Amino acid sequence: MSSALGDAPIVVAVAIDDQYAPWAATLLRSCIMANPSIALSFEIVHNGTLSEEDRSRLVLSAKSEHSSVRFHTVSGDDLRGLPTTPHFGTVVWMRFFIPDLLLDRTRVIYLDSDTLVMSGLLDLWSVPLDSTSIAAVANVVEPSVRPHVRSMGIEYPGGFFNSGVLVMDLERMRIDRSAEELLKTAFDHRDRLVWPDQDALNLVFRRRWLPLHPRWNAQNSFWAWDEWATDVFGRVPLEEAKIRPAIRHFEGPGLSKPWHYLCPYPGRKHYRAVMAQTPWAGTPLQDKTAATRFVRWFPPEARIQAYIRLDRVRRRLAERNQNRGRQR
């Protein structure tokens, strides 16, 4: 069975390195499970770190009667010199190369590998982009970082989008040379980027993107920051997204991820059930230690702050050990 937009399949693109292969496999499997009779083409962009075994397991995770998988490599030379931060490596920039890597595609749904598809993708795939190149869901920003958003000339709330789920018009982006503009923006603004790729995308497509219903990118912040999320989306759309998310996005560091032992957010059990149907089934939860077992006894609302304090202690101890090692 074919998708909308003629007889073309729904094209889903992800950008990963070898560390994210198990989570990308879970995402691919969730796409198949939520779209059992729809033709899906998966375009996996990577930095050359995927082994042959990784590739084979990813293909197996995406296997169905209606699916196909292709791999595309972004070379180290292309990534060299791009900004990095302690939480983000150069892998985040690989999505910028998608228009020029997929010359035979006119449109893709780009998904971060910490997302989980929980509904059919046909409505998202068919959304009219009209004169815009990108459709996305707005991002919820905590008050301390809102001045950064405004410094980019972006109105908040509502004007800043999350880069984890994107519908991309590749044909228009090639005409506009968007990939070149995005990479130039990354270089030119390297000292002011907080969320590297997301900031660059918002700078380039400022006021030139189509807002989507929040259910297409149901972020952890919808639950963690309910009041701030209501300011962005309004109460009714936010509740619709929380009750019936189409794509669940486990954005954020550490315990925000569903593969972390302390993850407190809705959808984690469903995520692990999908992962159990991939070749990475049985992968143990991360950071299951005596310390985190103790933290788990805390009430859910206090667990995150307790883990943040634990993480700070760990970092101090690691720095102290490094300093002792240098003195020896």
C-alpha cells in the first residue's frame, strides 16, 4: 500500500552515530508497528561509525513487507570544525546534509533517535507546506533561557521550534541552498549557540516555518513544565498531545531518556516494549547503580532534583580524580 503524495512511500530520515544505534532501531520498529500497511523508506545518515553488524540489525529492526532502508555517510571532513558542546557532539549537524544527500527525495519526515512513533504518519507526511520549507512543533523554554531565544530575534512563546521532529521540503531547501546557509550559520554563531542545531535551524527559518499540533512532538517538557507548556500551546491542544501523542519525544539529558533506569516520564514502558522487539532486546537500563536505586525511593516530583544533585557529586568526584591523576 502506498502513501499520499502520489505513489511515493513515506520517507523517514534519522541521523545517528554508533552510540545511538539501539535507540534508532527502536524508533524504526515503532514506525513499522504504528504504520503496518504503509510503505516506509528509511534513510539513515551516519558519521561512519556504524559497524556492519549495526547496519544489519538496523535493517532487521525496520523489516516489513512495505519498507526499505538505505545508509548515507557524512564524512569527518564535512563535520570538522563545527561547534560542539559538552552535551552535543558533531552528530547533531548531520541533519543539515540531508537535502544534498537525498537528491532523489523531495520530502522527508526527520526524527531524532530519542523519539517513538505511536500513531500513523500519513497525516504528518501529507501536511501542506505551501511556501515554507519546514514544519515543526514549538519548543517549551524555561525562563532562564528565554533571553537567549529573544536575542536571536525570535518571539516567545510559540516562535521557537523543537528540531526533533521536522517535515522537510528537500526540493525547496535545495533551491534555497538551505544546507549551505545552515552550516554557515553554525560557524558564524558558534559562540552563542545553546542548542546547536536547533538554534541554527531557528535562525535560518525564523518566521518561515509551519507550526504543527503538539501531538506530533510530545516532549518531556509537556509533563515536566505543564504551566509553561500551556503558555506555548494552550490548554486544549496540550492535553490532546498528552492524552494521545502521535510521536513521543524523550528530549533532555540523563534520566530524560527511556533507556535510563530513573526515567520518570510517560511512555517509557511502551518504549521498552518496542525495544524488546529489536535485535537490541535485553539491553540493560543505563545507570542502574546502588545510588540510583536509592534515588528511586524518592517521590516522582523529587526524583529529578535528587538525581541532579547526585550527578553534580559524580562530576566533582570525577574532576577531583582527574586532577589527582595529573599531579602524579
